Amino acid sequence: MSKSMDMVKTAYQALDKKLAEDIKVIDISKVSVLADYFIIANGANINQVQAIADEVLEKMEQAGYQLRQIEGYQSAIWILMDFSDVVIHVFSRDDRRFYDLERIWRDGTIVEMEA
């Protein structure tokens, strides 16, 4: 199994633990050089969005993965966490619908995951 997929599994489990909604994993490795995978999820409110991001960050760091950059934590309407090969987007519900990253990255491949 690739390092990128190990990262995806770690992040997915953290998202699931904090009850992130509608978690989508998109393999973008064949359509972009930005990363191998995007993970997109949302929370019900700002507090949950921050709690989800906190859990993902903690679990990824415990697994030895280095955070390159985090954006949007204070406003918590869209938190982006860049772990190089895996980029995680945690949205508020309304902002996820507005930005619709799944549509933008529809050339990628949806990866089915289990918690």
C-alpha cells in the first residue's frame, strides 16, 4: 500500500471519529500535480468543523505525517490542511455546497472507503 493511501486512511478514520459528514476521497493523481488525493468533508457547525480539523491534525501528526500548511482555521467555514500528497478540505455545510469541489475535480476518481 502506498504512503499516500496510508495517509488517506489515517485522515478518513479521524474524520469519521468526529462524525464528519459526507466524506469523499478523490484520487487526483492522474489529473493534477497538486497532490495524489483530496479528501472533502463537512461539519454541522463551526465548532464541529474545528473539532474535525483538530482530530485530523492530531492523528496525522501521531502517524508521522507533516502538515505543510493550514488555512481557514479561525473562520472555520473552509479549513484546508495540506499534507503534500493528501489535501484535506473540511467545510461548513453551506460553504461546501457553494464551492462544490466535487464538481470542480470530477475528472478525478472517487475512492470508496470504510472506517
